[in-house]
Amino acid sequence: MSKKILVSVTNELSSDQRVHRTCLTLQKAGYEVVLVGRQYKDSPAIASRPYSCKRMHLFFRKGPFFYAEYNLRLYFLLLFSKADVLFSNDLDTLLPNYLISRLKRIKLIYDSHELFTELPELIGRPFVKGFWTKLERFLFPKLKYIITVNQSIANIFEEKYDKKIQVVRNIPLQIEKKSVISRADLGFQENDFILILQGAGINMHRGAEEALEAMKYVFGAKLLIIGGGDVFEELKRKRIAFKLEDKVQIIDRLPYPKLMQYTAIADLGLSLDKDTNLNYRYSLPNKVFDYIHSDTPILVSRLPELMNLINTYKIGRSVKNIRPQCIADSINFIQKNSALQSEWKKNLIQAQSELNWNLEEEKYLKFLKTV
């Protein structure tokens, strides 16, 4: 019989592609997978998946009451569920997973998607930051099987806790490149230069506001912003305040396959996280790999992991700083340089062959054998 693994995450499951890939890989490794998340009345539906999904109906949506409710509910769910292995995604699910793994004497895998204690939402909130920092310091040294998203974050954890960390990057599954959406379907002209900024976490310090304002100084281009996040409603207000309705389209979160149809028609993908905290400094956003595998060159901020991609594969350009005029200058330069765009398009093919989930998954499966 297959061993059963319970995978937990605090989100609504509908848009977390890393966790979806994790579950598919766990199945390939021979596990019976159950994915646990949260649900509200307005939560989007989950597409049919080859593994089981369970969403807990919660009352609170954010803040300390949400985390307390979620962790308590998760603790009792894990307590009364049969499992051979537990799989915790991020620090906000780790405590109940750790307690049950010790109580039942079963193995625990921890996947840290980011430097949770350095999230920008914790800046200026010393009590909250202190709580999560103390929790990490208490639990992390006790963990044996640990995964994270890039080498920069792995290095930080290894230095801080003297632990061996397995890196599994956020490279997407093979993307179907036949788009059923044309530029005309979206209201664009064939000769429009289309920019895209996408993501489920379009939050503060991620450059979205500056990208939108940059469109005041960009000519001949249109910007698509697709997803959700803390600043999403503010972006909609600014679009109107800046009179950019003819230059900017803002679309709420889409199912991943449909999102990738939009990504495939774009000429340039934006990833403009600011270097305001360690979490963003060492980030390697999912959307960058989505752009790469959609044949879309990238315009990025000068952060270590992003610059490594730019320098290694020559598939885009970086901006000197995250200011509207500077972003606009880079976009205008790229628009006028068709030879550079063609070179980047060719280089994307090489990048796709090396930044490939099949290769990344081999490392993942080898790691799972150690568990």
C-alpha cells in the first residue's frame, strides 16, 4: 500500500502552483497525497486534480485570530487523520505539523517558500516579527528534512541553523503554448507592445504601483496587471486617477492555464520587487519562470537571484531603481530595440532547456528517497 502524506498550506489552494507541483511529485514518489488548505464562501473553485484536496472552512481571514484558528484546526485535523508523513509549507503551518509529528512519531518535511520572518508585512511590527522569529528559532533546529526555493535562502538557513537544505526552484510544469486568446480578443492591436505583471501576491514593495505610474511616460505600449494582493485595489484606483484606462488593463486572479494564455501574448514580463527586506532581496518569484517558459523576455529589479538569471542567460534587462521614470526609460529603450528583443527570444530557448521542471524534479525525487 502507498504511504499517505498530508500536505498543509494556509492559502485557498486554487493558485499555488508550487504546492500543486509538490503534490504531483509526491505522487510520483509513491505517496497517497492529501492537500489541506482553507476555504471561505467566496473562495474560487479548485480544478480537478489527481490527488485529494481538503479545505477547512474558516471564519477569520487575516491577523492573529486567523493564524490561531487555522493552526488549531490544522492540529486537530492532523491529530485525527492517518498519515505516514507530514509536509508543512512555510512557517505559518509548521507548529501543528511539528507537534503531531512528535506525538505520532512520524516524519516531517518542511518547505520554506521564503524568508518568512523577513516579510515586509512584519516591518514596523516588532511584537509580531518577534513571535515568528522565536517560533522559527525554536522549531528549525529540530527539523531534518528541509526544502527551500533558491540557493540564496538556503545559504541563509544553513549559516543560521547549521542545517543541510535542499533547493527546489519554482520552475513551472510544461506550459501549453497554443494560446486560444489573440491580441484582438483582449482589445489590443497587433503592433501593440504588451507588458505583463502577474502574481497572486501583488503586495507592497513589489513595484506594481511604480510600474503602473511608469505608463504615464511610456508610449506605444500597454500594461496587463493580472492577479491579486494587498495593493490590487489601490492599483485600480490609481489607474483611474492617472487617466491610464487606455494603457492599463487590470484583471482579477485567473485560473493558472488561462493566466498563461495571457502571459504568452506579452512582449515583456515585469518582476520589480524592491530591496526593502531580506525576503524580497533573495526572492526568485514564480512569475519569472512563467515568463521564461512563455517565451516572454523579462525586465527585473537588481536583486541577486534575478541578476543571476539575466547574466547567465541574457534573456532580459534590469532597471537601475524602482522609480516610474526609470522603469519607463527601460521599457521605451527595449521597445525601440527589436534586435535585442530577437536575441532575448533566442536565448529563452536555451534557458527553457536548462530551467526545466523535469530536471528540477529529479533532484526532488532523489531528496524524497532520503525521507
